[in-house]
Amino acid sequence: MKKVILPFALIVAVQAFVVAASLAPSPTVLVNTFLASFEWVATTYDFGTIKKDVPVEHEFEFTNKGSEPLLISSVKASCGCTVTAYTTEQIPAGGKGFVKATYNAANVGVFTKSVTVTANTESGAVQLFIKGEVVD
């Protein structure tokens, strides 16, 4: 008799656990809608034709469209031929900021370089691009 009751009790216990688990509320995924948010005027700039060894620069402008202050934590160029500068203070909601890229070409030819901007936004990072053609 014990051999029949023990497996039956085990089946009932497992079934009760499965039913209880299915009735439990599922976890809620919270989305942070209070983050800062970039809205760029443009994320690519074409210098056109430029001279070798003559630095050129472009300032990328953005607005913080989020509800929290935006803070850029880093700006990194894809090569040593590009130097960056950017707004270092917090940009309030609705405020404007910039990332400047200065490119000094050492080689003749077509180029495309990127600048990665990391900030406290939902995406975390965005890439900006400069391009053009270098001539002697």
C-alpha cells in the first residue's frame, strides 16, 4: 500500500506546484523612460575635397530630447588622425550640446572615419561619421 500512496502523493505535489507556478504573476519589465536622449542635427558630415596635412573640423550638434540631464562619458575617434572635443557639462532636458571632430589627413585618397560617443542614453553609444577625399 505504501508503494502506491507515495508515488501518488508525489504526482499530486508536482501537479500542485505546476498549477501554482502558472498562476503566479509574471515579472514586469520596466522601461526607463526617464533617460537622456540624443537628437542629432546630422550624424554624418562630408568634407568633400580637402588638402593633405591641412586640418579640417566639423561640429556635430545635438539636443537632449530626454527628461533627464545628458552626460557624455567618452568620445573616441577611430584613428589618431582625428581629435575630438565635446560638451563636458551635463546638458539639461531640452538643452543643446556638441561633439567636434578635427581631422588631419596624412594620406591622399578617400576616407571615412568614425567617432563613438558614449553617454547616459538608452542606446548607450552612437557613432558619428566624417568622410571626404584628400588631395595633394
